[in-house]
Amino acid sequence: MDEEIRVVLFGTGGYAANYLEALKKPRRDSVRLAGAVDPYARDFTACPLYADAETMFREARPHIAVIGTPIQFHAEQAELAFAHGCHVVLEKPIAATVESARSLLRARDQAGKLLNVDYQLCYDPAIRAMKADADAGLFGAPVSLRALVLWPRERTYFQRGSGWAGKKFDAQGRPVFDSVLNNATAHYLMNMLFMTGAPAENIQCATFRANPVETYDTAVMKGTSAGADIFIAVSHALALPEKTGPILEYRYERATVRWTRLGDDHAPLTASFADGRVKTYGTVDEPYMENLWNMVDAIREGTDILCTGETALLQTMAVERMREIQPESTPFPEVWIRREENLHWVPGLADALRRCYDRQELPHWDLSASSLTEENSHTILKLK
């Protein structure tokens, strides 16, 4: 029988609660939830709940620390776990800043431990099979990769947690930089960089906000990576029926790869070749908590970490460069914003972002107009 692997959790609410559910019925033998630390947990009975991390490490003697806390704690808690001899399973993004991410990676290397980061698409079998073909040269060189993600979020989304959502810094001054592109839709920027295996360069961007956030709830970014054009348009400032995507289209010299999720319909990931052939990789299901089991397998069997810290750093580098380019997002004009009981949204925005995506162009909207319509919006800076 495999030697027992003890797991502890930093955080038990929000997305971290998924790890609790996964560990109730482990998909690997001899994996046990040994403890957790969470100052906000109440009536918690899933495992011993410790008042502080030092006590948890001393008494639970864990092998893996899972960090599902808000962004501002990622680097600090990961470094603490490495210092106590743990491998680390970390929620995305790797850290709030490039500097703290690199400090985390140094701590990993000094401890000689493993780290994986939960960018879910990196663990998906269909995505990985397609990437293996791309890396083997089946499609030829990448030409352009683009993504569109229009996910409405109600006001409660921006009020979640302890007041860190949409903030640049938390109440204690820790950097957060939570945004639409650094949280809910971060997976799709990350996946383009995962495919190219290279940083985003020549970045141009436009960020906006309709909700009461310090960062942005809408973003369009373009650039290059490994010689290919990359483009992404995302927003939360939409009416609920306008939910769209993700829509991914990766164009190579000899094939175009597409994946679309429309509502609950999961279209298969498909490569269409210039010679008429079609290869289907199956449905992108984003297997449940596959990152946790990837870490268990890596410890026991020496298998590869599927999303390394270095890979995750590519996304953090891109969003930090966007902050440098545009330190303050542009507020949508008040007259454009529809304010409902639990939703702030911009009529016409979904169609405008679709046009940006179709043309792979940044927006240039007339913010003095009375509304966002096709007549008063146009785009510039067209990609080649």
C-alpha cells in the first residue's frame, strides 16, 4: 500500500471548499486531510482546525499544503509551507506581483519541493493532447491565438470575501490586483501562453470598469508570444443573458484549433487542417481538482508537474505589464451603465467586444457619446 500522504489546507471557504469535497472521496489511495487553518471558519468539522499555521505544521506533519486563500496570501503562505518541508498546491494566480512570484520560486528551489498552480486547462486531457500535437509540429508554427470570455458577474461577486475583491491592495497594504483577467478569466490568457510556452511581448491593452472596483472588470489585450499574435477580450460588465464563452481559436500554419462553451453545451476541442482533415480531442471537461492528484502522482511516481510555477509566472508577467501600461482603468461613462438591484452592466458592450474579437483589434470607443453602439464605436491598432 502507498505510504499515507497528509494534506493541509490554507483556507476552507470560497473555491478552497472544492478541496474539502475532493478529499472526502480521494481519487488516490492513502491521501488524508490532516488539518486546516482559516480565521473565518465557523462550525468546521471536516478535520482539525488550527488557530495558526505553525501549530498546524507541527501537529499535522503534512506532506502537501493546499493554498486556496485570496491572492495577497499566495506567496507568503507558499513560502511558509516550503520552509516547513511541504510540497505546495496553489490556486491561481501564482502571486499578486512578479517579484513575489519569483521569491516564491526561490523558496521552492531552496526547499527542494514541488509546486503546481491550478490553471485548470493545463491539467485537462483534451488540452494536453492537443498541445502535444502542437509541440510535435503537427499544426506547423503558431500564427495567432485569441480568446473571448463574456461572463456577467453580479454585485455580490465584487463584495465577496473579506473586502479584497477588485482591489489593488488589501486593508493591510498587501498587493492583490484582483481583476477579471487575474481571476475568473485568467485561465484563458494563461492557456494561450501555455500553448506557446513563452512570455507575452509587445503588449497593448485597454481596461475599463463599470463596477465599484479599483482594478477593472473589462479588458482587451493584444501582443505577441513566440512569434504568434495573441488577443483576448473579457468582461464581467454584461447582462446575464449575454454570457458567452470561453471561445478559443488558435490558428497555426496548417490547422486551426477551436473550442467553444455555450451555456451548458461543451463543444469538443477540434483541429481543422488546411487539407480538410479534422481531429477531435474530446470535450474539455476541466477534470475536478486534477491539480491535487497531479501533485500526489508527482510525489509518489515522479510524474511531471502539469502547470509549474514557471508556467504560471507567464500570466502574472502579462497582467503586471498591463498595469504598467495602464495603471488606472477607464471608468465607463455613467450614462452608459445600467444599474439594477444586483447587477451593473453596459448595454452594447457584449457586441462591441465581439467586434474587437472578430477583428482582433483594441477598442477605441467614443466615451462622450450617450451610449455604446456600433455607430459610435470603432476599433484601431489592427493585428497583422
